[in-house]
Amino acid sequence: MANSLRMILPHATCDKPGSPHAPAKEADIPIARYWDRIAGERTDRFRIPVWRAYCDELQRSWLRQATAPRTFRRTLKTDLFEEAQGDGLATFLGESSEQLLGIDISPRVVAQALHRHPGIAAEVADVRRLPHASGSLDRIVSISTLDHFRHPSELQEALTELVRVLAPGGHLFLTLDNPWNPIVAMRGLLPAFAFGRSALLPYHVGPTLAAVDLQGALEARGLVIQQTHHQMHLPRILGLHLCRVLDPSWSVSRRWLRCLLAFERLGRWPTAPFTGHFVAIHARRPA
Ligand SMILES: C[S@@+](CC[C@H](N)C(=O)[O-])C[C@H]1O[C@@H](n2cnc3c(N)ncnc32)[C@H](O)[C@@H]1O
């Protein structure tokens, strides 16, 4: 796999002078610099190994179940946040792809991810303007990358871009915050300045789509929905808090992970659209 760090920053993301650490209103900071700051100043907040292991295992088991064991030609991961802090999905996706590509808008996240995973062909790019040729990727994995825009039209723009680069017959795995979850709904009412002030709201989150609307948006772009479900039924606040408290003393034991993952059984209940923190969709472009 190639090892590359290319800069493909859209002008709007890198055109402001000044230190990345200069205090500024969240809304005024160009996106790349904002995420650089999050990745640089606050990484300790995200270094909760049990929580990360839980999140990663949630995604891995979904991806494992969704397709029969096979090797994809080119897989794209649309942000490298998890890979900047740990294994993330790098090993799993790398083992099932001839080439693993990754982008992130933050140069710092890309550099950190490359440092840990030199096998990823990682580059700095905006998910709304991908550097890949149309129809060139047979798997795209987008875990909560599109949750951070300021305007709903940007989310739609990103969906159009993901569909553009997806190959005929290719698979898209996408998660978004679930607006029907009461915590997500309440969070959506908060003003921008509320984000970044606590471990529970560590960074900006923006508009999202309910499962039915996300399905409609993908179908309108020609994709065929394979499966939709709600994910992460462990109440996030409780889970994060527990993991934070226990983390210093616990190594990531399988038993502890199993306890956290057991909450996914709530996904079979009729209440799943309200308890799941994320909407997760597997869609395909017709061959
Ligand atoms: C909070 S993290 C995403 C969640 C992460 N996948 C997880 O599950 O923990 C947001 C990541 O998306 C990246 N990002 C934000 N906006 C982006 C954009 N427009 N294009 C590409 N990456 C973006 C950020 O740099 C950051 O690494």
C-alpha cells in the first residue's frame, strides 16, 4: 500500500493567518484548523482505550456482518480520527482491501494517522471535494464524518460526492448521528459556543438526517439500500463516563467489551430508533 501525505486543501480551510491555538469563536475558525486544534490540544480527552475499543468493535462487527468475507480493491475511509489515536479500523479495513485510502480535513489528524499506520494512503482532503476519480472506489466507510457541517446543504453536497466516487457495484457504509435519539436531539438545540467545553460535547456537531431521510437522500442519488439500523444503544453519556473512570485501572478485557456491546441487543427492540445514537446505512451502487 502506498504511503502518501498530499495536501489537497480547499482554499476556505487554510486561508486564515494566525496561530492554530489563538482563541477564536468556533464558527470563525476554518474547518481544517478547527480539527487540527481538536486533535492537538484535546487528544487526551479522546484517549479512552476502552471507549475507543468499544466504538471500533461496534463498527468492525457491522462491517463484518454486512458483506461475505472478501477483498475489496480500493477502500476509502472518510476521516482518520480513530486511526490517529489507535488502531481504529485500519487493520480491519487494510486486511480486507488491496489498497486502503484515507482522507481527513485536518493535516494533524492525517499526520498522526500516518505515523501509526504508514500503510494507509492518507491525504488531506475535504469529503465534499474528494480527490478520487468518479466510480473508482468499491468500498467507502464513513463513520460519523458528515456529522460536523454547519449547514444541511453541506451534508447533501458530501453525500453527492460519496456517490460520485463509488464504483458500480460498490458498497457505502455510512453513519450519522440519530436525530431521534433524545440526547442527540437535545444537543442539536445547543448554541455553537456550547461545544468544546466538556468531555461530553468535545467538538462541534451539526445537522444530521433521520434514517428515513438518509435512505431517501441516497436512493435519490441512485443507490440501493441494503440495510439500515440504529447503532450504539449504550447511553453514550453513561458509557463514556464509565470508561473514563475505569480506564486507568482496566486493561481492555474481552469481558468488559462484551458488557458494553451487549447493549446492542436493544437494537432488536421497537424502541431502537430512539435508543440508538447513530443511524447506520449500508447502500450499494447498482452494478
Ligand atoms: C469527530 S471525528 C469523526 C468521528 C470519528 N470517525 C469517530 O467515530 O470517532 C471528525 C473527524 O472528521 C474530520 N472532518 C471534519 N470535517 C471534515 C470534512 N469536511 N472532510 C473530511 N474530514 C472532515 C475531522 O478532522 C475529524 O478527524
